[in-house]
Amino acid sequence: MKITLHMLATLIIVGALAGGGLSLMNGWAEPLIQENQRQLRDAAIGFLVPGTPEEAVDQDGLTAWRVRDAEGQLAGWVVRYAGVGFQDKIDVMIALDPERREIRGLKVLQDSETPGLGTWIRLSPANETLLLTTPDRDLGEAVNDAKNYPLQFFAYGGGKHLSAAGDLEVVKGKKRKDLAPNQVQAITAATISSRSVVAIVNAAVVKLDALLAQQGGA
Amino acid sequence: MSKKELSLGADFTKGLWDQNPVLRQLLGMCPTLAVTTSAINGLGMGVATTFVLVCASLMVSLVRKAIPAQVRIASYIVIIAAFVTIVDLAMKAKFPALSKSLGAFIPLIVVNCVILGRQEAYASKNNPLRSVVDAAGMGLGFTASLIVLGGVRELLGNRTVFGFQLLPDVWEPWIVMILPAGAFLTLGLILGGVNMLNRHREQAALQTARRASLAVKEA
């Protein structure tokens, strides 16, 4: 009986001390973690559509922001949505024009795709620099590389944009100049990752349309 | 019969080579193979594991006499889990990019057998100072192994080490090195090299001993 009580008391004391310590630690870390996430999100929105985002609209796993320019005009939309990737979920932010007819950009916030293959769905630092130093984002020949997959969502062939009708499809082996506005060239050896991103984008634009229709228009 | 006690310095250095957790004891293989796609990942995982190992060893050593043998493993796990959660929260708060890169492997430090192994084999039987020194040596050995493994894989698979390009652009990256197969290949080759080196050292020591013995006989 004595040893049982000793065992119980030990476990209770160890558990209580660990719990108390973690509670203190969480109190310190939680605001910093929230702040990091907010900064990451704001930086991604600012990168995709420069301007001031309005309050987010949330529904069914989708988060959308209207972004206004300095004059208060609607500069575009940013939509955040996650879907299934090759190994785990892929969390992306998609930029749309004010009328939501064209896709103007894409940024992957989180993924667990195969390093060196599926990870090309992310913008590389070189891609980001190119986008930041090309004000009109007419990327010309830069999109003609399988490793520049995400650039296709910003512009392709002479600054044309992808359709935001929710009908994007992945194609293989086509020349960039022959691609239709709803076609995205797959990453070599990472077709599943390429298809996953396209499926997430399609689902996001359809869900955004449904959400705005429910709220009575844009 | 009491076992001969090592000096504090020997207690520290044994984890670096002779009892290196990765290269000699083959412990903690899951994070070793999974996160070492780059040198920075190896460093991040190594530092996180070392922190948990040192703190848990100190705590276990301090309370070792108060914990009944029947619940010692459960108590150690609670102590280890608390420190792992502290590391996880601190990384998310201060190093969000590294935390994202290491993903689920930070919480999984709880089940890293290097840590529980040192508590059971050492910290629960030794004083706090010796336990901390032993843990620091083991942690440093673990970290160094992960950095070497991550560095080799990053160099051959991405031309860089710690993000700095070391191989020229003409070098076509070996994608296999940053895939799981690359982890097994690299670890296998490193282990082979370490075993070969140790065999040479043992043979050299044996020959020296033989020569000394012959010299004594001749004299």
C-alpha cells in the first residue's frame, strides 16, 4: 500500500511540475507564435497583391482578403486554401484580379513534397527576386522552365494570365506558347504535386465564388 | 566490486567518438535519417536534442533517489516530454523557419532512444554534474554526426553547405542524396569509414603493445 501511494504521489508531482512549467512556457511563446504567423501571412498577402488587406472572410476552410490600393480601389483578392499533396497537405495563397477572372499569383505557405522534385511548387528565392524586380510581372521567357512552375500562376508567355474559372488542368510536353489560359505545365517528375496545386487553386476559386454569392456578391 | 570511474573529461569525450550515439551505438536513427536533408537541419535537430538530453539528465539525476523504480520510466518520459515541448514552443516562437523545416521530428524527440537510454543507463545512477557532462558529450556527438550527414547530402544534392554554394554550377545535383535513399547511402558509407578507421586504430594499438611486450622480453 505504501509503495502504491509513493508511486502515485511521484507521478502526480512530476506531472504537475511538468504541466506548470509548460503552462508558463506557453504563456511566453503563444503571443510570439501568433505574431510570427501574422507576419508570415501579411508578407505573403503583400507579396501577392500590394496594398492594404481588409478583414478576412472565413468559411469552409477558405480564407479570403479583399486588398485595396492607396486610393481605396479594389486591387485584387488573396485566397488561402489547403488541400492534399503528395505526402501531406499543401497550404497555398492565391492572388486574383479584382473581377476574379484571372489568377495573378501563387505562394505555397506549407508543404511536405519530395525535396528536389515536388518542392519546385514553391517560389525559389530567385523567383521571388524576379517577381519583385519586375513591376508589371511580365515574366516572358522565365516561365519556360519546369523548375519555375509557380511563375505560371503569375503570368505566362507575354504577360497573359491563367483563367480563374476553376477549370485549370495540368498538361505535359506542350510548348509554353501553345498553352491555353487554363493549362499549366507540370513539373518534370512531380506530376502529382503539380496536379495537387492546380486542384487546390480550382477548389479555392470555386469556393470563393460560392462564398461571395452567399454573401450577396463581391 | 566497484567499476572504475572515468574522469569528467573522459565522460564528456566518450560521446564524441568511442560511444558516439549515431556512429557507434546506432541510436536515434529516425531523426538522423529523416531530417538531414541539409546541414542546417542537422544542426537544428542536434541542438534541440542536446538541450533536451542535458536538461532531462540534470532533472533525472536530481530526483533519481525520490522516484520509485516501478514508475521510473513513466517519470522519465514525462520529464523528457516537458523539455521537448519547451524546445518545440521556443523554436516556433524564435526560429519559425527552422521549426517548419524540421516539422514533426521536433515533437518526436520524446521517443529518441538516445535520450531515454542516457537517463536509464547514466543519469539515474550518477550525480548531476557527471550526468550533465555525459549528456553534453553525447549531444555534441549526435549533433556533429547529423551536421556531417546533412552537409554531405546537401553538398552532393544541392551543391551547397549551410546555404553557401561550394560546388560549381556545372555539377549536376544528385537528387537521390536529398531523397530518403541518399540518407541510407550516406550513413552507410560514413559508418563504413568510421569502422575502418577504428579497426586501423585497434590494429595500431595492438602492434604497439606487441612491440612493447617483445622489447620487455628481449630486455
